[in-house]
Amino acid sequence: MKIDTVNENGKIMVNLSGSMYVEEAAVLREKLIVLMESGHKQFVIKLNHVEYIDSSGLGVLVAIQKRALQIQGSVTLVGASGLVKELFELTRLNKVFTMQ
């Protein structure tokens, strides 16, 4: 999985591609926590090029969302489609996240 982050006008754009399993989820979590600790609060996670997310990946996204809310921030998920979109709907996480 490839993880790229870009600061666009104070929002952190997180571009993901590939599949997110346990190892990749841990890397993503660490990157986003470091950004939060350095003062960033607004995150847009682009899922356009993500083919699969396992349960640990979903768990990391939920943990990041919870942490962002604690610091009055937000996490928006963009571009989920196919199997990834179905996973969010089946787990009802589409009700937890702002999804576009």
C-alpha cells in the first residue's frame, strides 16, 4: 500500500492506494498520529485507489476518527467504491464517517 500526505490549505490530504492490511494500517496510524500531534486537525482520506481494507484497517480509521474528534478535528473519507464501499456499508461505518 502506498501512503502519500499533502497539506492543502491546512487540511491533510491522505492519498492511499493498494490494499490495507495489518502492517499498512499500523503505518498509516503512526503517520496520522504524528500529524495530529504536530497540530493538524482536518484530514481527508482518499480511498479512490484502495482495493481492499481488512478489519485492522477499518479499526485504524475508526481510531483516527475518534482521536480527531477529541481534538475538535475531522476525518472525511472520499472516493470509496466497489468492495471498499461495501465494507463500510456492511459494517455501518458509513454512518460514523463523513463520506463523499
